[in-house]
Amino acid sequence: MWLTASNGRFGLSVQLRLWQEALADHPNNNEAAVNAFRDRVGWKIAAPRAEVDFISSDWLNESELTYALQAPEGHLPWGGVSDEVVQSVAVPPPGVHCGSCTVDAMQLRNERFYRYIPQLMEQVKLSLD
């Protein structure tokens, strides 16, 4: 559906092709491959955020995605963690004290990008083979 609706610009098969290009450019460095993929699909913020945001680093948040055909090739579907889930980890309920909530949210975001994306692309590859 992504391919059809976007005239071939979005979808997991598009992302797989871009991922394989990133891996080819960085065959011995998975983190560099993920960063190259991020940059190619437009998931990196264009300029540093004005506010302090330790959780997001230089990755786009869900609310910052471009939901239009003008988005970079492979921009959608997004492989990140929803803002709602990150906030539920970062901000504990009233009366709950959490000394590591920000760190936990940072780890959740980091794991999602640097572990999940390679695993997802491997599953997409297996599915399409």
C-alpha cells in the first residue's frame, strides 16, 4: 500500500534498498550504517533543537515527520518509538519518583533505532526473498 500510495517513494521495500546501500557503504560499522540510513530517509533533524532534548538527540521525533510526498524517499513508514511511549517512560505518573526516567527514555529511543532498524530490515529482506 505504501508503494502504491506514494508512487514508489515509501514503503519497507524502498527502505530495504536504502538500508542495503547504507550497509554497503559501512560494511563493518552497523551504527554508521544506521546513521547513513537515517540521513538518507530524512530522519535526522536539520539543525540542532533550540530546546534541550536529551532523549531525541539528532533523530526526528514522531511529530516532526513529513507526511507528504515531498518527504525524502523512504521517509515512511517510520521505524521509531512514538512520542507517547517515550513520554510515558520519561515522565513518571504523579507521585512516582524515578531517578533514571530520562536515561530509560534515551535507551528506549537508542535501542529502537540502532537495534530495531537492522533487525527489521533483515526481516523485510527475508520476507521479500
